[in-house]
Amino acid sequence: MQPAMNEAMSRRYAARSQELLAQAREELPRDTAQASEKAWGAAASMVKSVAVSRGWSHETHSLLHQAVGRLITETGDTDLGMQFNAANGLHWNFYENWSSPAVVESGIDAVEQFCVKLEVLVNGQ
């Protein structure tokens, strides 16, 4: 893919991540399962944004996890792994819906921190 296309796609993923995070916060009081899935989508979209900007594959859950592993190695920020695992837990909660609103809110907070960190990596490349 050409650099200009990569940059445009990366921006689209980052914008989608912000939209989904806002939707997660909006859904939280009404539907924890939907809030959970929106937060997962925000994290996954932000990983895709970084992956595209670096020319990494990102089409599967496994590749998203690999990308996060690469980012931990690159940055030394082990919190990225914990924050992404929180997102993954929210994804699971979409199907099981066993988490309380407080737990989901905590997970959304972790996802927000994760997305902010990744956005810095995209913009700083």
C-alpha cells in the first residue's frame, strides 16, 4: 500500500476509535454489553491505526495481539498489554454480560488510556 493510502487509512481507524469510545461511554448507563463491545472496537481500531502506519498486518485477533506485543517491545510500556487485555475482557463481556457497570467503566477507562498512548505512537511514528 502506498504511504498516502496508509496515512489516510490510519487516520480513519483512529477516528473510528474515538467514535467508538464515545459510544461506549454513552451506552454504559443503559447497556453494559454494548458499551463493552464499543470499547473493544475502539481498542482494536486504534491497534489497526498503528499497524497500518507501520505496514503491519492486522486482519485477525491474533495479529492485533501480535501488534500489541510488538508495541510493548518497542516502547517498553507493559501497561499496553494490561490495557489491551482489559479491552479483550470487555469483548468477552459482550457475549457473557457478566460484568457490573463499575467493572465495565473501569475497562473503558483502561481502553481510553490505551488509545491515547497509541494515538501518540501513530502521530509520532
